Amino acid sequence: MLLRIVAIIFPVFAIVAAGFLYARRKQPDMRFANQLNMDVFVPALVFAALAGRNFDLTAHWALAAGGLVVVLGSGLLTWPLARLCGFETRTFLPPMMFNNSGNMGLPLMLLAFGEAALPAAVVLFFIENVLHYSLGTWMLDHRAKLWNLWRVPVIAAALAGLAVSLLRIELWEPLYISIKLLGDVSIPLLLFSLGVRLTNSGIKDLKIGLIGAAACPLAGMALAWVCAPLLGLSGVERGMLLVFGALPPAVLNYIFAELYRQEPEKVASIVMLGNVAALIFVPVALAVALP
């Protein structure tokens, strides 16, 4: 089992480390690559997964509900902790709720559960993204324009993919292959980009960083463990929900905190230490999740 877990997590963390080490030496400007990835490659991945012939939306409703419980429940579970420690809730709660379901979640689930699990992983990614761009921005600024959600390429691609699936539209095979090939670019670029971003995430508040790094995966895994049997999840889907719960805070939390001036230095500490702590919590989740 140990060798199996190492074989799953090694490619993920090796590519993140490659991005981190490269950025330490070269200080690359990843803005264009990141924009291209979020505007083209990740939407292509999402569309291809949801519009594929093997995707059945009704088969994943329980997993989607589980993802919803993990995201929202993590906020409820960690709210008393924030008050107890004297943390500003708008600083502490979003990183506890919105995890790294893209940069780390998609490749991890692909390696752990195989290509057939990608559509289910995309469902969790979609749930987390919709909540982050809507509820997450509202938590930081109650005046945020939530209709901007539909301008996010990943959300638009997911809705288009769901429409193709629900309407049973048969895509021309060469077109589908082209879209899928574009999507295949996204996962290694997501991981490399995560490594680059971590070089810019300093640790200026050790207390909130350490507490957040532990609270995020512990709350997520506890909620996944409890709600999986209640939703009738078992096997691969139960395992995927556990891994989803163990994921560290998303880098997007830092970007939003900077945008809305919500103590970005503290959020950066949570994100940085949370992604380092993933070296501990993700293998634990895999040990429980894998058959």
C-alpha cells in the first residue's frame, strides 16, 4: 500500500517541486501561461470530461452533494475555531472551504482512480469553483457582482458540456479528440504553475498558517467520512470524496484576498503551509480511500 501511495503522489509533488525550483532560479512570468490554461486548456478538459459518451450526470448527484457538504460544512466547522483563535472570519474561512480541487485535485484523482474517474473529479471541481466564485467572493465583499460567475470560462465550459450530455448530442469525433488534446495540456501545467506560485507565497504569520494547514484537511476529511455513507457513496466515489476533503487551500484564496484587500499576507501563510502539509494529509486520505 505504501508503494502504491508513493507512486500516486510522487508525480504530483515532483511536478510541483519542478515548478518551485525553476521559479527560484529563473523567476518566470507565468501570467500568460496561467491565463491560457484557465481560459483554454482547463475549460477544454472540463468540457471533454462532461461531454464524453460515458458521462452520466445522474450517476454523480450524490458525489456532487457530498462536495457541497464538504465545502460548506468546512466553513461551519472552522468558524468556532476562527473565533476562538481571534482570527478575522473573512480571512480564515474561505481557505478552509475552498480547496485545491484543480491544481492538485484533478491530477491526484486521475492518478489514484484512473481515467474513468475523471468526469467525477470534474464534478467536484465544478462544485468547488462555482461556490468559490459566487459564495467566496460574496464572503469577501457583499457588493460583489455574482453574475460575473457566468463569464468564467471553466463555468461556461462545464455548462456547455452538461448541455451536450443531457441533450445527448453526438460530437464529431475529430472535434472531440481535438478538445480532449487541448485539455490534456492543463494538468501538468496546473501542477507546474502551483509550484511557481508557491515561491511568491511567503510565511508572515506562522500561527494562522499552521492552524489553517491542519484545520482545512481535518475538517474536510471528517465531513467526507461522515456524509459518504449517508449519501450512499461507496468504492471509488467514497474514496474520491475523502481525497477531495483532504486537499489543501486553493491558491485562488490568496488571489482573492489580495484583490479584496483581506489580509493577503495571512492568507498566503495558510495557502503555503497548507500545500506543504498536503504531503502528510493527502497520503493519509489515500491510505483510507484506496481499496
